[in-house]
Amino acid sequence: MLNIQLKGTDSFTQIKIEKGTNNMSTQSEMKAVMQKYLDAFNAQDADAVLALYAENATVEDPVGSPPLQGKEAIGAFYQKVIPMGSKLKLAAPIRGSHSNSAAMAFVVESAMDGHTVNINVIDVMTFDESGKITSMRAYWGKEDCNIL
Amino acid sequence: MLNIQLKGTDSFTQIKIEKGTNNMSTQSEMKAVMQKYLDAFNAQDADAVLALYAENATVEDPVGSPPLQGKEAIGAFYQKVIPMGSKLKLAAPIRGSHSNSAAMAFVVESAMDGHTVNINVIDVMTFDESGKITSMRAYWGKEDCNIL
């Protein structure tokens, strides 16, 4: 939230950026990878999604389930869910941080048995210095699923 | 994201809820606390905001800054930011999880020097078994600040 003081038109220069690591991905690079993630998922290109991940990445989807570790397990996950044909639609602009993580709110829209099923999700991702995803955690619960 | 199979009208009974802890807050309880957080913040009631936190809670706002620990430090933080009069406006419905955490995307809308300043934020919170907030992490970066 808000812990900055804004004064005048060049006020953003007063925002202190505290970097957790050197050579980390920039905010815009992280957001670009997250947009690529959405686009590749929606194109049903599981290989392109997997290529965004670092070798030893983890995926916890949903948060509270046992995390998947490594590209083999993560690849198997996307090979299973992507062919279901769901579309990921951003609900709001992707957020960065003051470190190597970013977050986005989106809706998973699926057609199932003649119904549209929407799941409200927020993904939080961390990135390595080369811009690869090192972790993904997906916040959604049973009550975030809606049949339209 | 989507790792469930939906079949028929009673399909949600097939969603497996994996609980990380017993007696944890329910999804709806966590979401209600987050809504109270927004309402108390917008009412400029720092005491009511602080009352939502557990004794040894942590606040990392923004993610990447040194976390505040304990109600004294957290109270001082809200006593500083709440009088600035910003309003928190949900950008999408609050998300739960399959554990003791939930997340919400919102916009911090502030009036400063005759301008409206919007900051896009996602807060991730965890909760104890009594529904108190045990941690808050706020994802926003310099590039998530917009002067309108």
C-alpha cells in the first residue's frame, strides 16, 4: 500500500526501490513474462508455458496443495490442464513489487457440459535473474468457482 | 488455476480441499476479514484495522521492503498512512485458497497536490485459527503508480 510521499510532478523519483537481489528481473520484464504466460496458455501451447519456468521451479496450484517441483512435474501439469481449453483473462493490470516477485488477478473461463465455469484466481510468481519463473502460487478456493 | 474435473451439476463436490491446518479460518471468514480491512481503512479507523491483526503478525508493504513485526510496529505504520486519506477500491473479487491464505487486487486512490494518484496493489494475507491476520504482503512497484 501507500508508504510514499508524493510531492510535485517528479514525485516518483522519491520512491525508494529496495532490491532484494542484484541483477534481478526488472518490473517490466517480470510483467512481460506473466503476459507471455497468459498468451501461451490461451494459445494452448504447453511447451511455451513450460519454457517460461526455471529448471527447479515450483508450482503450488492451488495454494494449500502439495507443490510440484521441477520442469518434468510442471510440464505434466500443463499437459493435463491446457488441453481442457480454458482461457485466462486478466481481471486487473499485473502488479510488480520491490523485489523479484509479481502478482496478477485473472479469471479462468472454461466451457463445461454446456455451462461457462469461471474461477477467480490470483497468481503470485517469483523470478530469477534471467527472467525465468522460479515459483508460481495460485490463490483460489472452492468458493472462487462460479457456474454461469 | 484449473486442476479439477467438473461433471454434472454437483461437480464441485469433486473439488478436493486440502487443509494445511485444523481449525483454520474458513474461506468466507478470511474474505470477510479482508473486506473489514478495506472498510476500516476507508473509514480512516486505524484502530479497527490494527484490531484485525494477530499479536505477532508481520506486514511487508511493499514486498521487498523490510517486514514490520508485531502490533506496535504495524500500528505505527497505519497511524502514518491512514490519515493520508487514501481509499482502497477492490479491482476484482477477493480470492481464497486451499489453505489459511487469501488474496485481493485493489487500487489505492489518493488525492495529492491536485492530482489523483492510483496505485495498483495485490495484498496476500494469512490467518490464524481465530481469523486474525498473521501476515500481509503487498505487491506493488513503482511502475504500478499512476498519476491521473
